Amino acid sequence: MRTQTSSHTKFKQRLCSFVALSAVLANAMAPSVAFAESAKETARTPIKHVIYIIGENRSFDHVFATYQPVNAKEKVLNLLSEGIVQGNGLPGPNYSKAAQAQASVTTTYQSAPGQKSLYSVLPPALTGGPSSPYICQGVGDTGESCVTAANIALAQTLETGLPNDYAQYLLTGGTGQASHVPDARVSYAGQDASHLPNGPYQLTNANYPYDSYAASPVHRLFQMWQQLDCSADAAQKNHDFGCRMDLFPWVEVTVGAGKNGAARPANYSDTTTGEGSTSMGFYNVQKGDAPYLKQLADQYTLSDNYHQAGTGGTGLNHILLGYADALWFSDGAGKPLVPPSNTVNPAAPGTTASGASALSEIENPNPQPGTNNWYVQDGYGGGSGSPTAVSPNANYGGGSYVACADASQPGVAPVLDYLKGLRRPVSSRCEPGHYYLVNNYNPGYFGDGSNAYTDTNSNNYVYTIPPTTVRSIGDALNDHNITWAYFGDHYDRYLEDKYQLNWNSGLDQYCNICNWAQYSSRIMTDPNQRAAHLKDTSDLYAGIAAGNLPAVSYVKPSGLVDGHPASSKLNLYEGFVKKVVDAVKANPALWDNTAIFVTVDEGGGYWDSGYVQPLDFFGDGTRIPMIVVSKYTTGGHINHTYNDHVSFDKFIEANWGLPPITERSRDNLPNPKVEENNPYIPTNSPALGDMMDMFHFPKSDADKG
């Protein structure tokens, strides 16, 4: 499968295959709207429908660094309120609070390295994303934009998830530069990309408009634990969770997204990983950036304490959303097994001994000998990924599983020691003998219900987790006759292209690792379940217009418009959200009883100034944007309750009277209790909110639940 190989690297190659485009689209499945109402769908509040829109890879401060509440009585925790930056984006009086350090880790993995020193200047801010927009490349135009009537029409054909006036942004914002070089557009506090002050920097300026493709930081589990730099001693001292958030660029430049066991290049420098100090960039809503998200925050309810559920990337966070738990390597029938763990030759990683394999799927974040923090085994998987690949071009590496109940496993002990050392010790929630998936692997099923793990077609992808029998939120909803659907942009095209051979053409930008249902045997092996619950966004738009939606809707944009840095843009995600919100508001009957949750899967590795609460070995991670749009959330409120993606599960359970998904899932955690002087830190940690306090229901309704 040609997807999700590098933090789902949407478009590492050019968008250039437009042959037979009209024929493919003409054969696309027509939307069908059929969401039967259940007699038992009796919500405890006026909210009868919830729509959860989940974009990609933006931390809270990255988007809302300079946001000021429209209500003078409201407070928000961000770079501006902390005095780290000013409203104009320049350094504030407390800029040093965000200072970043470099460390030395040369023997075994450390999640909180002891030897650190502050950077005098940040590593270079590097370019990322296309020199020319992807669709422009596809039509042979290498400029930084290619806006013509014909190209806009083509863009609208490729992507139907945008309002008409947003389609042009698929054709603009090219970097005009080579990739992974100091970005000539960056200028902050009088300094260029190679001489930035030690702290966050505003991305946008006269030469770097908001409508620009930008680089993407690393976002993997062991890397994020290091970036957070959490210490039990610091937690005791500061009366918080001890996460100092001061190693973001250092992790970017020392290991980045991992190399699957390959040796560190001999000419290694701070630009080798292609990331530099990407993590420290932020937008400025006071200067016009993220205008639609700001508008929603001004009008509805914004959380400044909503978090990614896992210290990792897309796959882990969508899994935690769907299961309130992590998944693990198995025989596909519920028996835990040990993943492939073969030797990788760092000098020639794709070359194997006769008959052997170089798949090495267990994480090992210990540094390779003679390096500073260049992991032994970590990465999205090397090689083509084809099951038929052989030496010297064999698939290799792919470290993404962790037996986190075993302190002798590489990288595990430092995290366990931190969790145990807290004032209120936190369980790892890791079962003995289970190797948990902590980074991106394809799900165990294709959209047609066939087994993706055992498929040996040459076009398949070996970095795939076996099917799971773990119970999901979908099972909980089914058991109580609550209707639900997962709406994936480009899903119908994916059904006709299960190996996603049309990925680089832009025809099939469906995100398979994002659909938590595709990991589940209970759902995917039942044709009736697949037909009832797995839909295209074309069905969503038709359902909104008809006022016929399931009670619970999960909505995922395609890779073109999900907002993922480098492969998409934040303004494209804004357009996707706007189309859904405008459509719901245009249907008064639906708007009257619907709540739209607007968020992203994870912070994408961008730095953030908020608190991070450890809930178990898998997370939490940094804050991310969350806006709840509803007639019951108006007023520009700021909610401070500690939430993450599992809080949405808790909202569903509270709203419809469901029990937790399983006995061990995170939705068993209590709602937070806080002290008056700090509403952000639960005193009964680990704790998670249910998001009910983001609404203001009429008293008679609120008293029901």
C-alpha cells in the first residue's frame, strides 16, 4: 500500500498522474443516505447528533499563540498570556521561559536527559513541503502558484471537501525552494532562519504568507517523551507533572523520524534529518493567520487544555480515539505474539542473509554506538514495503512496537520510572507479553473487509498490524443501538483502489490509518457493519442536507485538505471545517440539536507551553486545538478542563448513558478535580473530563445527566 509510510507522508512524490481522471471519477460511487433512527437513541441533553472533525498535526500554541478571548472575563493559557511573546508576535518579557536545550545521550535511552545546555541560537529553520503546489506539478507548472480557471476546476474535481472559494488554495503556497535547506522566507526578531533566537518564532511575515506550505516536525512516541522532558523530581518541585518541554529541536536534529536501523550519515549536521527547529514555529491570529478557526473560537467554546491522547503520531491517536486504549501485535485472533525482530545491517539495511528478513518491528531508542541519540531501531519502515521485496532491496526496520510492561526492553524503564515516581503514581496500563503499537502502521483490514496483514499481493504494504479483537467505541454504540458512522474523505475511491495506487495522483487520498474501525475484526468482517458505518464524506454532505445523520459522526478530511504540515496547509483544513459547519447551520432543524467538535489528531511535534498530564505509558501529549460549535456553546468561552480524545468517548457515554468501553479503557478515569488557583491540573490525576462543561444547557436538560 502506498500510504502512511512516513508520518503519513502525503505526497513525498509529485502529484502527476491525471490520465483517465474523468473516467475514474465518473465511476465513483454515488452518495447514499440511509441512517435509520433507533428507538433507543434517547440523549440525556439537547444534543442528538455529534460530528467529530479531526484534522492533522497542529499544537494549541502553534495556532493560538496570540489569541485573546473576546470576553474580557475569560482567560486563555498561551504564549501571549504567559508573556513569552507579544501580540505582534515578537519576543515578550518572559521569552526565556520557552528556551530550548541540547542534551547528550550516548549509551542508553533517556526520556529526561541529565546533561543539558541551552542553545545560543536555534538549529536552522528548514523548508518543507513542495516548491510548487502538488496539483501545479501535476499539470506541469513549477511556479509557486498556478491559479487558473481550468486548474481550479481540476482542483474541485480532485477534492470536493472545500467551499468553492477555498479551492484556489490547492494551487498556491509553494515554497519556491529546495527541501530541507534553511528557509529563506523565515525572518524573526531581525534574524534569518539560521540565526533564530532561542525560543518560538512566528512563521508568517511579508515573505511568508499564511497561505504557504511549511515543514513538518517529528511526532513519534519515544521522541515525544524526550521532547517533553518529564521528571518526577521536577513534578515534586513545581507541583505539576514535571514536563519541561525544552528538548523539541534537539530531538528533531538528533534522530528526527528515525532511520529503521540505518547508520547515521557520515556528514551528519543539524540539517541531516531535514527538520532543524521546525517545532518552534507558530502562527499569529492577531495578524490574520488562521482566520476561520479564530472566528469559531470567538463565537463558540474553545478549550485551552485539550490534548493529543498519545505521545506519538496519527495512528496511535486515532486508535486511542476509537478504543480508549492502545492495540498490540497478535495472531489476529486475540493471542499476543512477539513481532518480527530481525537484525538490520546499519551499513546495508536492505541486504539480508539468504532466506532471512530485515523486518525489525520492535522499537529500540538506545543510541547507536558513537552517536548522540541516533536510535538503534525506530522508523516507519524502510524499503518499498512490498511483500515481494528481496535483498538487496528488502524491507527493513519499522520499529513501532513496545513491550512496555517489561522494564528490560529498550527505552521502557525511564518512562516507567517517571510514572512510578510521581506524587500520585500512574500505572503504565501495559499488559505483560503485549507488544503495543505506538507509531503508524496500516490497519489490519482493507475497506472491503479483506485481511490486509496476510495479503501477499506485491502492491500491499508489510508494515501492517494484524486485525484486533479489542473492543471499540463502535462496539459500545452498537450494543446500545446508537447509530454511528465514520466518514472518510475519498473513501469511495479507496474501495476501488485498496492498495491506493492512485495516491500520488491525488485521486485516492483517503487516510486508512485514521479509521479506527479498520483495525477491528468485529466491524470489518461483517458486511452489514461495513455498509452501515463506513462512509464517504459525500454521504455526510447529503445526510446533512437531508437532516438524516447518525447520532455519532467521525469525519476525516483527505490528505489534500487535512492541514498536515508539508503535505497540506492549515487554511485548507479551515475550508474543510467551514464547509461542514456552514452546511449544518443551513439546516435549522439539524443545527438545533447538533454539536460539531473541531480538532486535530495530534500536535505534530510542534512546541506548546501547556501542562501535560501522564495518564499511562502512551500519553498524554501536547495540547491541541479543540472548538465545540453548537447553539449551546456560543459566547466565546474558554474551557480549562483537562481533556483528550478519550474525553469525546466519555462525552458520548455521558450523553447517551453508556458504560466505559472495557474495564481497562481510559474512559474509566474520573472527571478532574482542581484547585481554584489552577484549573488546568487535576488534583486527582490521572483524570479526564467528559466535555459536558463545554456546553451551557438549559437547567432542566443539564439536570438529567
